[in-house]
Amino acid sequence: MKVIKIDKNQWAEGLAKLEGSYRMFGPVAVQGKFPEFRELEKGDVPNLDVPNTHLSAKSVVYPQSEVMFEYSLDEHIEDHHLLREIEKDYSPRAVFGIRPCDAAANLLVKRNFDSKEYRDPYWADSFESCVFIGHACENPGGTCFCTSVGFGPFNEDGLDLLLVNSGKGGFLAKVITDKGAVLAKSAGWKTEGDAASIESLKKQAEAKMSSKVNTDQLSKKDATALFDAPFWEDIGFACLNCGTCTYSCPTCWCFDIQDEVKNKSGVRMRNWDSCMYPLFTLEGSGHNPRPQKHQRVRQRFMHKLKYYVDKYQAGVQCVGCGRCVKLCPVNIDIRTVCEKMNSYQPA
Amino acid sequence: MPVRIDEIVTETEDKMLKTFKFVFLNKEDEERFQHKAGQFAELSVTGKGEVPIGIASSPTEKGYVKFTVNKTGLVTRYMHNMKVGDIMGIRGPLGNWYPWETLEGKNVVIIGGGFAFSTLRASIVYMLANRDKFKEIHVIYGSRSPGLLLYRDELAAWEAAGDIGMHITVDGTDDPDWKYNIGFVPTITEKKAPPADPDTYAIVCGPPAMIRFTQPVLDNLGYAHDNIINSLEKRMKCGIGICGRCNIGDKYVCKDGPVFTLNALNHMPGEK
């Protein structure tokens, strides 16, 4: 695989060249705000110095709120009360500085949105319009555990190009896919780089990973036994059901569908939802299968670490980005929960 | 798929249940909407939202689809104020169905309670249209009072036709002319259900209390858990297993269900 060397000037020039042919996305640091991952406005440059953004990069493919249909309730209009499809912009997107964990998360989520049975057009068309230019993590964070769940700080799954800092504002770029090669060519990046130095930086980064979690026994456990395990009330005791874990998670995909009307025109939209909220499962009759918070906490962990494992036979629904660990206001730690589940022996 | 309301029938004396008959605005949608008894669809009202409801008409009834809707939330309350001729939408059919492939050539006892009878109506009409494909058919159906029974004219017609065993019951009534059973569904099941047999299947659909008290009765009668078929409900949104809401374990009620054998449910986490 090809490695390209990009110095500071070539980087800036390349970005300017790409602006015309791609919608550009990346991490942006704004004074007084947490860095965020979003579409770049004119004059914005992707800020690759920021550590992982609080909210993951999933919003590039899967916006927090997305309008699917529009309609008119005005009976003078011929197609009143009928849903109309909305025109979407699926022109090519260049996603700069996505971390390997967030890129890998897209592939985990793809199993839900783009399967043999159903292809969600909004998610899949968005995903396919993207070129993912990842940024390797030289200094993984203290709550990161990507290497425990099958990925790593230099992981290439879900990426088209991988950037590695080479000092003085420059990068070494590993070309992973044809899409990545096309982008590099359009940017004018072509100087051959040194593949061996990427390998050594990768080893150094992996050696810095401080968290290790075991997941090897999860697939062998009985789902109903784990569901009935005695530790869930303890784990969920402090939970505030704030939903921070689900919103910040790159692999949480649950959504709600709502209608919104202003005057005579309305839209049907979908919004990220969270299994931490009692309304998530509240039925019309008043019955709620998960009325208590420990039941909702259990659902989140069981989904990620057991149901997903059983359903797809492809590992856990977690990329080890560590956001939920870092951001949880009451220190609920998926690593601890995972160990409990992985080592659980029913009495 | 856009549809027009063709007929609205108020089913019960408390006026909480209405049956809507829809015709498709586009002929090709009507042809594409091929369902099997036991499936559901999302009914859509622009400006309000969608609601998942069991399909009350049988696939053998052509040219329209029917849904019996209980006045409960935002969409269903609005629907109860809609009129014949109004335009709305249907998205479906969704979910799985009662296992007709298995049930052919078998005895079937349908046990239903309250307003959960709509997909059971679809099933009865379907079986009657294919009467020679099934052996004995029994229907045990109960509600709190006579005025709360759904489809009363059809119940009477099925009873009169005599090619299925109809066992209608109410919890209680002060009607001196009431000629059917009085008693809860589990009690009537104990008295009227056919004996257990590998070739006899029970389809059970009703409120949680009815299901809870009917199961021990069927257990006593010796019904195997593979021969007891349930239909479940959950809060739903997408109806195609991707919005993550209606799961029990790794199964989604909207896509892998709503129909499950009791045996399958026994192996799923207890979150019903």
C-alpha cells in the first residue's frame, strides 16, 4: 500500500484544492466551546490537534435530526396530506481527521442500516458519499480501549486514507482505498513517504494503551442468564438516565420518528433517541417493559455486549473510544461492566 | 402508500374502538400490499405521526384493508375524528404472521380477549375462506361485557354457519337474553378448548392478564409450548427492525415478531 508524504504547505494547498469538489467535514475548535465534528464553513480548517471530540463523528453520516419527508396540510394544494420526498445532497464528502475508532464505528452501525433485508437510504447514501481521511492516535487517551475490541489507534477499518503526524505540521498518509487515492491525487499529494516509520509509530502508540478489557467469553454466555444476573441494580444505581453515553457514542444508532408542523406545512423527521429514557419503550396502554432505570441501563450494555454479539457474530458493538467512560457524570464504566459480564457464572 | 377512508364503523358501546376500511389511491400500491393474517402496518397521519396497528382484514378480502383502532394516543385520537373520504397513509405490511404453513391440516383454537381480536378476525376470515385446509377450528373470544365485543354481526354469522366452534363469553352481563357463555377467557378455555394433541395449535392474543391466566390452563390441558402461538405488542417506530426500540433480547418484535411461539419466548429475556 502506498504511503505519501505531505508537508505543512502541501497540506494547506491540498485542502484548498479539494474545497471545490468535496463538501468538507472535520473537527473544529471554537473558543469557549468543546471541539466539535461538523461540516466546515468557508475559511474553516480541520483542526487535527484536538483530541477526540465529545460527540463522535457519527453525525456526518447520521445527523442528530434529519428530515425525511415534507407535506402540506393546506387542502387547496393538490397533494395535501401526502408525504413528499425531500431532495438530499449526496455529493462527495471529505471527512478529515476522523479518529480510527469513529471510522470503525460506521462499519458496526452499517450492519443495522445497510443489511441484506433493508437498506436505509438516508444512512447508506450518506455513508457512500464520504471519503474518510482518518487521523491516527499517537497518544491514546486514558479511557481508550480500542485494542481490546478488535481495533487500534492506527486501525484502518472504515478509512480511505490514514494520516499520521510526521512533525512540523506535516503528515504521512497511508492510502487504503481507491477513493482515498483519488482524493490524494485531486489534492496534489504525491511525494512518496516512508511506510516503515508508520509501522514503528503504530507500535509505539499501541504500547501506550493503558486499558485492557476482556470480551472473549461474551458470545458463550447465555443471554437470559446474563439478563437475570444480580449485578444490574448495582450498576444502574447511580445512573441519572441523562443519555450522555448514548449521544456521545459512535455506535448508538437508535432513533425516533416525529412530525413537526408550522402553520400548514409539516415535516416527518427522525432524531437520535436514547434507551436511557422511560419514554423510549412506554406503550399507549401505559405499560412500560422497562420502567426502572436499572432495566434501561441493562438494555444498553446487553445490546452492545451481548445481543449484538449474538446477532452478528462479529464482536461487540463498541469501538473502545472511551467517551461514555469519560463523560458519564456518575462514573458508570463500560469496561467494568464488560468484565462483569464476561466473567459471570450463574449460581 | 396513500389511502382514502372508505368506511368507519364504531364497534363498541364505549365508542373507543372504530374499524377503518381503507382503499388505496394507487392501484399498484393495492397490488403490492400482499399481507398474511397476523401482520401489522404503520398507519400514518401527516402532522401527527404513525401508529403500528394489526391488520384486521384477511388477505382473502380484496380491494381494501381494515384496521380496528383503539382511541389511545395522538394519532389514534385524531383518527377517531376523521371522516369517510379523508386521506391518510399506510406503511406495510410489517412483521411476521401466524404460521399458516405449519397450521395447514391441523386443528386450530383461537383464544382472544378484548380489542386484541383484530388480527384474529383476519385469521378466522382467512381460515373460513380456506376451510378445507384446516381440521377443527375453535374460537374462544371474551370481553368484559356484550357491548365491548368486536365484530358482533360477524361473530353471530360464524356461530350460525356452524363450521367452526364459537365460544363467545363475557365477564358479566345483566342482559337476560344473553345466550352465550359468562366467565373469564381462561375458565371457558378450560371447558371448551380441544384436548392437547401434536396436531392442535392454540393462537393466544389478548391483554396481559388474560395471557397470564390462560397459559396455566393450556399447560394443564397438556399443550406443548411449540403449539402455543402468541402475538406481542411493543412501542414501535420504524417497523423494520432498525430504530432499536422494540427488542426483547436480540429479537425485534416489529421484524422478528410480533408472532412468537411460547417456546421461543421462553428462551428470550423476560422483558415483555
